[in-house]
Amino acid sequence: MFDFQKDNFPRQVAATSVDDSLAFIAEWFDKMAAVNKPFRIIFYPVDNSIEIIDLKSRKLFLKRIQYPGLTQQDLFVGNTFDVYGRRFK
């Protein structure tokens, strides 16, 4: 049978999951249409990659790609940041 002593269980290792992510709602002002467009910015701190989803059309705007110009410290309420020439707020 099983011996349920402490030493027989596998040790758990604290590690960051690849699926850990931070999600934010941001707006981009479209000058041509003169409207604010809402987007969901998903940031993956494991490899500094981002993914952008258009909330109005519910379509993928930018697939997950590494973007070294953006770090976790840049993402806070009230900050603006640029991603490939678009300023998100």
C-alpha cells in the first residue's frame, strides 16, 4: 500500500506559471473617426509580451508578441503608453 509519510510526497517548487497575465482596459483615440475605442490589454510578465483585443468588435487586434518597450511598472491607472505608434490610456 501507500506510506503516507512526509518524505514520500513530491516536493512542490514555487514557479511562475506561463499563463499568468495582467489584463487592463485601455482606450485609444482614433483621430479619423474622433472616437475613443476601448481595448483589453493583456500583459504577460513572464516574457514581457502583450496581446490586444478590440472590445467593440471582440476581435484580436494584436496577437501575443514580445514587446520589450513595456514593463509591468509601466502599467498603472492613469498612465499612457505607446504600442507601435498608438497611444493607449
